Amino acid sequence: MRIKIAGIGSYIPEKKVSNTDFGEHVFLNEDGTAFAYPNEVVIKKFKGITGIEHRRYAEDHLNSSDLAFFASQKAIQNAGIDPETIDYIIFAHNFGDVKHGTIQSDMLPSLATRVKNKLQIKNPKCVAYDILFGCPGWIEGVLQANAFIKSGMAKRCLVIGSETLSRVVDAHDRDSMIYSDGAGASIIEASDDESGMLAYESATYANDEAGYLFFGKSYNPDLDPDTRYIKMYGRKIYEFALNQVPAAMKSCLDKSGLGIDDVKKILIHQANEKMDEAIIQRFYKLYDRSVPKDIMPMSIHELGNSSVATVPTLFDLLIRGEIENQTIHKGDVMIFASVGAGMNINAFIYRY
């Protein structure tokens, strides 16, 4: 038995924020001092590294669970199923619902429970719970759905990744330009043909790596030091990802019994364009191959980094033909992969 993605959907907020919108921001160094160069230089360097030109922010009246509900509706419709037949709702996020203009995270009840309520699912045996697994959360949710279905505990799962990172960023930290909002959702069930998951890998590195992403105070010393924002050690994350992600992808592909030349697309977490390109280059180097043209669809240029939402959203855009110069065909082999806070890494091989 293998599992497949029977339905997919995403919600991309309408509010578009461009790099030029950060022109008047007061960016500061970690010690609170001002940069020695103007914002135009900061933004130019930022785009050169990350590839990000625009990002999306949720409308003020919407929370993460709302975005997840919209994406879930689309996934259910795409799969053509009755939501009452869903056995598990697995909701990956990291910060809960954070209302616009507030600093408090709201996770009671769970966001998965909120989505079940919004979907008006009456079946009490539809179990709803959240997982916190950093940016790889949606993939990890798919792996948990795989375990539930293979064990006989479930026949159908709704796996969601949703985040409103724009509400947990320090406006004085230039890294705040990376983050965005969005949601992706998927219906997972047993495959009745040759499509589906062929192999997977998952790991947590929690020694020194545990502190690479964290909550920290603002770079503005005049703000309350007890108010915390998402922070990261970018260089350490970059080096970790380049050292660990290609090896995990190779292990996963080798376990599937397929070869590198069988891979048609790689859907990787949209964290940083240069980092993703370097990961793919190092992955192909492990097989003494050059990187094929158009192997890695990207959405980060227009959508930024929406954490757990990037991979399912990318898949949704790909199969709907909304990524320029990118197509996918029945039977194509794909690699899904992600890396994030934990530090966590996961991947799976999938035949479309």
C-alpha cells in the first residue's frame, strides 16, 4: 500500500508587499546601531540573496486558521470528497493564530479544531490536532498521515500548513523581509494506482542546531525586551542546510529504488533562492550529475517564505500550470523536501 495526494489547495493572500515598501523602514543591527548604508542597498542585497521581490500578507481580519480553512475547502473540492469521511485533520503551524496588531499567540482550541469547526464536520471520529515542526511541518504531517493510513487507523486525512509570519517579525530586523503569510492543504488517502509516496526521510538535529531559529527581542532597544519576535542565525542555517539536506534527499531517493535520472521535479521549501539552488547543486553532485533545466519550480520571488505553506502551495501552483515554464505529467517522479526550525529535515519521493 502507498498513499497519494488526492486533493490539493492553497490560499494566497491578496495583500502584496513589495521590496520598495520597506524603503522607509528603520533597519538596525543586532546591537541596535543603524546600518552604515541606506535601505536601497539593504534591499538590493536582500533580493540578490533571497530572490524575493514580493511577499503576501494576510488581510487584517483574517488569522492563520482562516487561511487554512480556505485552502482546505479547495483541497476537499479538488479531491471530490465528503469532508465527513476525513479521519484526521493534521494542522502544521508554528505560532498559532496571531490577531493583527497583537503580540499574543492563540492556540486554544487547536487550530485543527478551528478548521474542523469552520468546515462544519459533525463526525466526532474525525480527530483534529496540531503539530509544531518548523517549516517542514506540512511534509511531516503527510508522513504522519502515511503512518495512520498504512496502519489501518485512517483511510483519509486532511493535512494543512498555514502561517501568518508577518505578525511575529521584528520590523527593525532586515530578515523580516523574508517572511510572508499563506496556507496549503491536502487530502491524503490510499493510492489505487501507481501514483503515491515511494520513500521518505525525517530527522531532528537538536544539539547546537536547536537554537538556530528562536524567539528573541527586537533590535530596537527602546522596545519592550520581553516582547519576542522570530529570529535566526542565517549563516548557520545555510551551512546546516547545505550539509544535511542533499544527503537526506539522496538517502530518500536511494531507498525508493529509483535513480537520479528518474527525477523530474524537486519541490523544496521556499526559504532562500540561493540556498535552494546550492542544495540542488550539491544534491546532483552526489550523483556526479549537472542540474537539469527547470528541475526546481520556484514561487519565492512573488510569495516570499510562508514557512509550512510553501511546499503545498508550490505543488498546487505547479499542477494548475501557474508557474512559468513548469509542467508536470502523470507518472513523473518528484522529490518533496524541507528544512527548518528544530533543526528538522524531511523529504519524500512521490510518483505523480
